[in-house]
Amino acid sequence: MGLNEELIAVVVFLLVSMGCSDLDSDREALLSFKEKADLKQTLGSSWTGNNPCTDNWDGVICNSDNRVVKLRLENRRFPGVLENGLGQLTELKVLSLKGNNLTGRIPSDLSRCRRLQKLYLNSNRLEGSIPEALLTLQDLDRVDVSNNHLSGSIPAAIGGLRKLLTLRLEMNSLTGGVPDVSNIPNLTDFNVSWNNLSGPVPSAMASRYPTAYVGNSALCGPPSFAPCPPKSRTQKPSQQIIVIIAVAVIGAFVLSFSALFFGYRYLRASSKDVDKSDTATTGTEKKEMASGDIVFVTRDAGKFQLADLLQASAELLGKGSLGSTYKALCTGGFVAVKRLVDRTGCSKKVFERRMGIVGRMTHTNLLRLRAFYFYARIEKLLVYDYMPKRSLHNVLHGNSPGTPSRLSWSKRLKISLGVARCLKFLHHQCKLPHGNIKSSNVLLTERYEARVSDFGLLPFVPSDQALEKNGYRAPECQTASDISRKADVFSFGVILLELLTGKLPAEEESSGGDQAGNSSKMDLPSWAIATVNDEWTSAVFDNAIEVSKQEQMNGLLKVAMACVTRAAEERPKMIQVVQMIEEVEAIEVSPDLSYI
């Protein structure tokens, strides 16, 4: 073998060895991640074999050189910890671990993934700060770490990521100011809502991202915050002022020393005569401080105390998967008190942060949270406005005392539009799903104005908890982690069908079930679709609705049918739903004087 052939053989051997080394490194990084994150072994046998690329490991995509370039493991409900180690995937371009239950921190060693473009870690339970090292990855174009427990300030260097298209940081506990990202040319999806940010919003960003700052009460300036306080001018003190201050400090020191000296002698003389009753009082005060106080989120402080709630005579209003709700009489009138069953057992700090966020959300059709109290890790108290007409479910299905046997069409249309506008606010301004839309969570004022309740309670449901089949759940929702804004749209469509038909969301079929005598149930959307397809549209509507409203009823039925489409991606957005209902409301109808 000639010298050239030997040289070529050595080069080939080295290249093959390097390739094997890189593959071993990728495999090691993936198996380390699986060991720490996938504690329930949900990946099972899908990660077997020695080669993640040729053995088709689930969620792993490789390039032609057998290097991992994409890792997509979304909505797997991993209960483990995310730690350093994935940085060994040095060719990684896409990392998506969103919708899991991962704890830990954002891995700082991801800075070794120099080709990383897309980072999705949203909807987990990650803590700590945003690593500065990540901001050296100049190819990043999509970053979403929203809906975690991140803290600390947002690094100013984030404005240097010039390729960013998406930057989602909402629903965390981030502090400090809003970073100036106005020089990122194509950043169209930016959101820092529902954090603890403070100070002015950079002027260049105020109009560019007008809804990106909701839920940060300490921000000031445009687009929608209180004016920022004027900057104080710092002046160099004169020599005369310095002399005055020095004399005052020396005098204060002399007086303090004298007070300490004579006070010490007095305490020694009187320490043996301390009244025992003082000790008892101190113990009581410590006990009261340890028990905690009710936290008000409205201007109700002083109207009622925690003792009023705990001692008030209560009337049970209803029970649900998240606890029971009572009507309680306190100083100033009735309130509704929900005894929230928190199956996640979150800490007092996390609970108060979440409820503080909910308390700052205001919309005409959203039930107002007035106060809250951390009773225990498993049980909390939430105080709301009391609604005299109770819920839409009560009114429609005859369980509300003193309500008419039928609900007029104008009230039904008014209620549907109110709920739709509330969901539009939650989806498009707050960027959050409700998660439990049903007619019993649509409360009514004396004037039959809708107030949507139970918003903000989704985080208290374990992400892997199976959801009850109550007739409102979208087909794709099996566990709490499957809940989305599109799922809310389906649930709202069921409410529209309730308003149109007067029927429950799931009823026993009139045929009486199977031959064995077991009753079966048909869900309301399936029944309505089947009836319309059989060209019996008129049979869908509640007989209590005025006949003169037929054209509006047909219009609202079309909206309902669009919302309950089984394919989530085909359902309209709530901003479109509101527009469609407003168009239905604008349809002229002939007056029906016979109806009162």
C-alpha cells in the first residue's frame, strides 16, 4: 500500500470514529434526559436500539449524518426534571417539550447547540431565571417559555437576537423592566403578560405590541397604563448642607447612645416585674399572624373579615370537581364562597400569585373575584360576587327558584353574546383558555347579564388528571393537559345548543337503551347535527322560543354548528364567533306582542 493510500485510510478511519463519537454523544444525551424526565416510562419501548436515528426513536429526527436535529416530545405529561445534558446535541435545531409537567430549570448548556432555531418549553413547571448563555444563539427565531414559574429579570441582551419571530414569556413571575426588542425587525409574536414587571414600557414598543403587557400592574406609560412618575433631578449638595447633615448625624448618635444606656439600666431594673398577661397577649398575636389573613383584590378591605366567612350561615349552591360553592351572608350583603379543592397542593406563594393575576383581570362578563384565603395546601377559599339568578343551567333546566319557566329569545341571545365576548377577552387579550366552560359556570345578574365563573382554576388540576365526560368536553380532551382555546370554542358551542334547544348537554335516548335495559346517552351536538342533516331543523328549537325569531335562531344555530365541529383546527376563533353573533343580533325580526 502506497503512502497516499495509507493516508486516505487514516483520514477515513478518523472521520468514521468522529461520526461514531458524535452519535454516542447524542444517544447518551437522550438517554440521560429520558432517565430524569420520563419517570413514568411513557416512552416505553419506543426508545430501544443503539441508534436513535436508524431505530426511529419516538420524537427524534436526524439528518443524513445521523445527528439529532429535532427533538419533539410535546404533551407527554413527563413528571420528571429537566436538567443540563441536552447541550450534547450540538446539531439540534428544534427542541419542543411543551405541554409537559417538567420541573427544574431551563438548561444553560443549550448554549452549546449553536444551530438551535426553535425552543418550546411552554406549559411546564420550570423555575429559575432565563439563562444569559442562551442569548448567544443567534439563529433562534422562535422562543416560547410561557406558563412556567420563571423568575428574575428578562435579560436586556435578548434584544440582540435579530432573527426572532416569536418571543412568548407570559404567565411567569418575571420581574424588572420590559426589554427593548423594538430593533428586532420581524418579531411579530411578542408577549410578556401576567408577570410582575414594572417601570415604563419602551416607547417604540407601546403601539407595536399593544396587548402584550396585560397583568403587570406596576408598568407605567402607554399603551394603557398610568403615567410614569417624573424622574427626580439629582443635584450636588452644597458645602453648607453637608455641614448641617454632619452635625445632625453626630447629634443623633449622641442621643441614641444615651437612650440605649439609660434604657438598658431601666430594663434591668424592671425585668423581674413583667406582667404575665403581656406574655399571653404576645402568644395570641403570634397565633393570629401565623394563621394568615384574607387577601382582598377589590376595594372590599374592611367590609368583612375571615372570621365572618368561617362563621357565616351558608347555603350550598352547588358542587363540582374543584369543590363546593356556598352563599354566605357577611357584613355588606351576600357573597359566594368557593371551597377550592387544590389537587396539586400548591404552596401559599404560588396560590397567591395565581389569584393575584386572576383578581387583576376585569371584563364586564367575567365574574369578579373579591378575595381569597390560603386555608391549607389542599383547600383554599375564594370569594366572589353573589349572582341572584344563579346559573344559566338553573334557569334553563328549572332548578332556579323564582325564575320564569321559559327564557325569552332576547335574553338567550344577550347571554350568548356576553359569554362569547368574555371568551374573546380571555383568548385574544389574555391568551389563555378557560378550561371549564359549561352552563353552570355561566352566572346571571338580575338583568340576565352573563358572568362567567371559575376562570383561573385550571392550574389547580393535575395535568394528567382524566376529565369528566360532562357533555361539554371537546373530543380531543382526555386529560387536563389537552385543554386549549379551541376546546373552549367547542364547549361554548354546546352552550349555544342548550340555549337553542332547551336540552341538557347529554340526555338519555328516548329509545330506552339496549335490549338488556341499559340506558344510553347521546350528546347534544350529535343529536343536533343528526336532526339538521335529516332536514328537521325546526325540530331542534325549544318550543318556548317565539316563532317570530326563526331567522335569528337559524343564524345562531349555524354559529353553534361551526363551534362543535369535531376537528379542532376547523373551529372558528372566538373573535370570529363574536362577530357572527353580532350579525345574528342585527337581523331584523317582526315583533311578537303575544309574548311577555
